[in-house]
Amino acid sequence: MMNLPSHRGLRALMEQRNAPCISLFLPAARAGMETQQNPLRLRHQIRAAEHRLHLKNLRARQVEALLESLQALLEAELF
């Protein structure tokens, strides 16, 4: 079962920030053959985020720094 963010949590996410932020929402299977799709779904979301960041004229180094923790998820065994 997925934990939904609280109203307060959503408000905090929506507050204006000085730097770009990335939020991804994707379904993730917990068991069975569908779990093999999890990294693929995340990879597609990361690429879409990267594309949008480049459209905002961010430097490649900034984009790389923003996506670093997401890329690490792809390499995590438990994901």
C-alpha cells in the first residue's frame, strides 16, 4: 500500500524555491515479474526530467547534480 503525502507535505513541496526541484511519481511493483519494469519506468522518468531541465536552460553540470540521487536509485540492488 502506498503512503500518500499529507496536505502539509504537499504544501511544503509546492512552496517556491530558488533552485529547480524534481518530483517523480511512478507506480512500482513490489513482487513478481512486474518488478523488472520498475527500473525501466524510473529511467524513463529521469530522461523526461532531464529533458525538461535542459529546456529551462540549465547547465549540464546543474542537471547532472540534480539527477545524481535519482541515478543512484537505478544502481541500488533493492530497487
